[in-house]
Amino acid sequence: MSEPKFEVQMLHDRVMIKVEKEPGERRSTSGIVIPATVEQSNRLVWGQVCGVGHHVRTVKVGDRVLFHPEDQYEVEIQGENYLVMRERDLHAIASERPEHGTGLYL
């Protein structure tokens, strides 16, 4: 007999994010190749929101958000890794038509 499947629902102000994979090596704006083994401790990363709690006000499922991946809770669901954090730990949301944006685009 197979195990029952449960739907994951986030609670309160929690957000579930799938981290976008970064390419192995990066290139600086001046053309210098930075190998994948170089770690940057204070680097923010982009991810996609996969679930939100009932008290989340500014993000919705499908949004791309900017956050710091350290010191967050990690969970594995069906072989995929996700991060769970509070909405207040997010730094930015990427949207197609910002109302009060920075003027910068991805």
C-alpha cells in the first residue's frame, strides 16, 4: 500500500522558495572569470516563491524574490530542496511592471 500524499500549506508569514541554480562559473563586468569554487558569504540570491502563508502581504506564488540564503530553514520535498523563511527576510521582488521600482531591470 502506498503512502498518502499531503498538500503543503505555509502558515502565518512564512514563504517557501525554490533557489534558482547559478551557473558554475561567473564572469565579472570586466571579463574576469570567477570559478565556481569561490564562495561569497554576503551574496544575495534569486529564487521563486512556491508557497505563501495566510499573513503574507507583498509576495505571491510565482514571484521572483531576492534574499540571503544563509541561516534559513531548508526542507526537501519530493527530491527538491526549498527554503522556508519569513516574509520580512526578503529583500526585493522582481516584477514586470513595478509601481515604485528602482529603474533597474534583470
